[in-house]
Amino acid sequence: MGIVVQKYGGSSVADATSVKRVAQRIVATKKAGHDVVVVVSAMGDTTDELIDLANEISPLPPARELDMLLTAGERISMAVLAMAIGNLGQEARSFTGSQAGVITDSEHGRAKIIDVTPGRIEKALQEGAVAIVAGFQGVSQTTKDITTLGRGGSDTTAVALAAALHADVCEIYTDVDGIFTADPRIVSNARQIPRISYEETLEMAANGAKILHLRCVEYARRNAMPIHVRSSFSDKTGTWVVSSEAARTVGTKPARDAGPGSNSEETSMEQAIISGVAHDRSEAKITVVGVPDKVGEAASILRALGDAQINIDMIVQNVSAATTALTDISFTLPRADGQTAMTALARLKDSVGFERLQYDDSVGKVSIVGAGMRSSPGITATFFESLAAAGVNIEMISTSEIRISVVVAESQVDAAVNAAHAAFDLGTDEVQAVVYGGTGR
Ligand code: ASP
Ligand code: MG
């Protein structure tokens, strides 16, 4: 049997008892005949605590040292997990990201994996050991310094290792039973999705669903690596994130080597039009009021934001009023970048000649996602009617081929999510969702 990569999030290894419980699951997988590679996150809230510690010591901790500090969290969990597995009579060896061959660029705090050379992991597996790898970290190819991949990056470590090792599957263990049609904390009858495509999962993750790290899904799609999202607290079947062809079939689990859809028990099924509703409360909205409607004005506004390293999301520009030849440009951006953006834009006031800036951080984004909307007319109408019936005012709209997003007042996010969820009949009769841990990671 092949290689299985399992990733355990911080809430799955929050304390000694949880570490021992996870060790048992790992040993059971090994006993079933698989080679097992485990990627772990830092225990519980360790990463947040380390960040607090750094901030107490220094207002602006040097990025290199902050990465060195944060990677210590994962080193604690990998070592104690290896000990717990050893206690069960199974050899386990822990490796830092660097030792496991996770090579990155040199962008501290948000490094990208550029290569994985898992020679030491392969050797450990050949010798019958379980390999435990510290998630969320690597080593820079150029500076040789230790880097981190950004918050939540252990998912990406797991998928990257799975791809490099040609594993059968990458299992992501978390504190919920899988991916749901909406956040069960908002929609009580949210349904667990048995299978979902990479594309839909990317849209969900990019629009606020917290279940998987965005880059991990991108990596999995590029490498056609099936992801199995499950709870480490239960034995439920979880959610498979697979290619869109495999996502359309029902039946037994999609084995990588057999090829999705090759099992004769599987039958093709009409795809659900909408797979889920995602929401995001981490954004803010800026409106540049009274921009002269001239060539190049929007460009200079966006250039200023780009130069300030701000990732903007939705942009809306109105037609200018004929009498004034002035227009308003609104866009959304991460709340954390709000002040930087306002400062960068204020500097342009005279050169661009706009009237004023408006900042609103009490907004939220609600998105419906589904590959089936490509071929079904009327989806937007149904979505908007449901919002209207719930008394939700739409402030901005954006769409992709398989997603429709609206910006609404933050206080109306819950109502909007529930309305859309009900309008597309995504709910189930029995309550399915159990949140076992705390954070959803
Ligand atoms: N421990 C890191 C974090 O909390 C990485 C991870 O959990 O994936 O962001
Ligand atoms: Mg974490």
C-alpha cells in the first residue's frame, strides 16, 4: 500500500491527551499497511502566544527572528508526537521543515515553497519509521534562513510533501467533520459536502471559508493530489477535495491510482448548482469620492495601492454624473491594510483631484459558489431575491465564472448567509455539524 500524508491542526494536538489520541490514529494507519508521513501544526494557540511574546519584546520584530521564533511552535508538537508514537511501540522520527527538504524563497512570514527534496523522509519510511514533519516552515534556497509560509501554512506543507512523495492522499485533520455548505456556527442545518472540486474549494477558501489554506488547494489542484478533510475527533467520512470530474461522481472513495471515476460502483450524478455559501468579515471598504472622470485616474489610484503592497479585492466604479463629470471608485481590501491604504491614497488627493476618502470597516462579504452556475440561468436573481426578502441591502457585487459575491453591512452577514443557504436548498433536516475544538484549524 502507498504513502499517506496526514496533517493535524493545532486544535487536534492542543494538549498531551490530544497528542496521545492522534498518535493512536497514526499508529492505526501504519498498522493498516501504509507508509505514514505526518505534518503537525503548533499545539493549540501556541503560534498566537509566540506572536504576542514577540510583540511584548519588540514593536516591530525582525522578520528573520520572528520566523525563527514561530517555527519553534511546530518543533514542540513534532517532538512530543514522535514520543507519543514511540510509546505505542512504533518508531517515529521528527524533522524540521528544513530537514524534510521544504525549500522556499526568502520572503519571511509568507515564503513560497519552490522545491521539496524529501530524501530524509523517504529514508525514514524505508526503514519502517513514521516521519513527522513540522508544518508551516522551510528553509530559504538563497539565504539558508528559516522561513514560515504564512498563518495556516501547515496545510500547504502537507500537500507539498504529499505531491513530492507521490502519496495516495493528503488527509487534513481538523476539528470539524469536513467542509460544510456554510459555516455551521451561522447556519445550524448546514450540510457536510461529501465531494467538492478544487475550483469550488479555491473560491470558498478565497472568500472566507476557513477550512483550508488557499495555497494548499492551489498546490493540490496543480498536482492532482486528492485532499481528504476529516475530523481527528471522529471517524466520520469527511470531505474529498478532488478534480471536477471526480467531484461529480458518487460512490466509493476516489483512489488516486485507480483514477477518479474508474470504480464501476460510481455513477455520474447531476451536479449541485450551488455547492456552498462562504462569508468573510476580514475586509474593509474604501470609497474615493469625486474622482474626475479622466483617462488614467483609476490607474494612479490603483498604482498607489499596488506600490503599498495592498491586495485589493472587489472594485466598483460608477458612471460619472453628466453634470459634474465626477465618479466614485470603491474597492475592498483586507481590514489589516486599511490604514496603510488610506495614508497612501491621501497623498494622491491633489494630483488626482478627488474630493474625499470614505473608510468603512463594518462590512462583510457573502458569496455563493458552485460549478453548476456556469450552465444555469437565474442564479443571480434567486440569490438577490433571497437577500431582498431578508431585508439585506447589497453594497457591491462581483462575480467569477463559478461565484457571485456581494458586500453587505457586517451586521447583516448572518442573515444573508442564511437566506442564500435556504434559497438554494442547501440545508439538511438533521443537524450534522459538530465543532469539536475551538478555532476550526
Ligand atoms: N501554527 C501556524 C498557525 O497557527 C501554522 C498552522 O497552523 O498551519 O498559523
Ligand atoms: Mg494553527
